[in-house]
Amino acid sequence: MKNCLRVLRAERNLSQGDLADKLDVSRQTVNAIETGRYDPSLPLAFKIAALFDRTIEDVFTPNGRK
Amino acid sequence: MNPIHQSSSANAEAKWPTRSMLLWGTFGTKSHAERRYIVRSCIAAGAGLAILLFAAAMHFRPRPIMVRILMLATGSVLTYMAWEFRRYLYQLDELARRMQMEAITYTYLTGFVIAAWLGVLWPFSHFLVHWPYKPMVLFMIPFLYFVLEPIRAGWLYYLSRRY
């Protein structure tokens, strides 16, 4: 699954550590999601979307879809 | 806050704590949950070792009582360590917990393969070597935990390369 987490994070000038603190996960988890190596659970995806005032579809895109 | 190391770098690499993963099978000792797991496990293992040394100092006599004490102590220590590990697992975030669960799964499969091969090789060993310590093998089974822990740590390290 692709995502625009890195862009959203940069827009708000947040480090991975800052975002990790807000989501109550580790920095490594944020890194793994950003790089597409890990797809978050649905609750975490909702949490991420809510944090950036977006819908899940805005943040995450299935592979193969633009 | 989550247990695993934090970094101030905006676009840092994952940087999983290799030393801690290989040494303790955890993601570091910076969080309360991980410190508690490691400290309590070490205390439990130390208590078990102290009982073993005490029994050795007594030359394992009276033998029936000492054997029962050692078996009870070993079982209690390992049960407590497993319980603490379970508590530690629930303190992890979803990726760290997933990695631990995968490492445990691979460790189980590794142990299964090793046990299967030992089962295959065992009959052959009767013909090849004379080993006078066969009854001791059953007594040693609980200590497989200490053999499997480094394997789990190794799998954890391997999985950390993936995320």
C-alpha cells in the first residue's frame, strides 16, 4: 500500500519521532509505514488520517491505483 | 510513549537497536516495560541459579528432596519469565509486537525442525556412539528455553532488516 505520510508530515514540519509520539507508536513504525514496508492496522490508519484531518483514502492508496 | 528508541532526525532510517535485540531479544531498555521484563527475568534466573548452586554445594543431598526442589524451581522460574514476556508483548506497539510474534513463530518452527532431526538421528546414535547420559536429556528439556532464546533473538534481528 502506498501512502503520502512523509509529505503530510513534512507539511506540518514534524519529525518521525514527533509523529510517533502523537500516534503512540515507535519511530521505527512510522519509518516502516512511510517507506511502505509495513501496512498499519485499521485503527492506526484511522488515527493517522484523523491526525492530519484527512480520510484514510487520502492518506493510503492500494498498490496499482493512482 | 512507545518503548523503542526515538530519534530527532526528520527522515531517519529505521535503526532498530541491534545490540539489544541480539542480547535480550527486545527492542531496547529505554521503556519501563522492557526494563521491567529484563530486570525481573534476570532476578528470576539469578534466583534459579542460586538454588542450583546451593543444591550443588549440598552435593544434591538428600537427593530425592533436592531433585524435587530443583525441578520446582526450574519450572517456576521459566513460568515466571514466560509470564513477564507476555506482559512485555502487550506493551509493544503493533509493528514491534508483530515482529516479536513472527520471531516466536520462526523459533517454534526452527525448534520443530531441530527436534525432528534429532528424532531421526537418535536411533543412529545408538549404533554409532555409547552415550551414558541419556536419562539426563529429559531433565535438560526445560533448559531448551535458554537455547531457543538466542534463536529468537537471531530471528528478531533478521526480521528487523525487513522493516
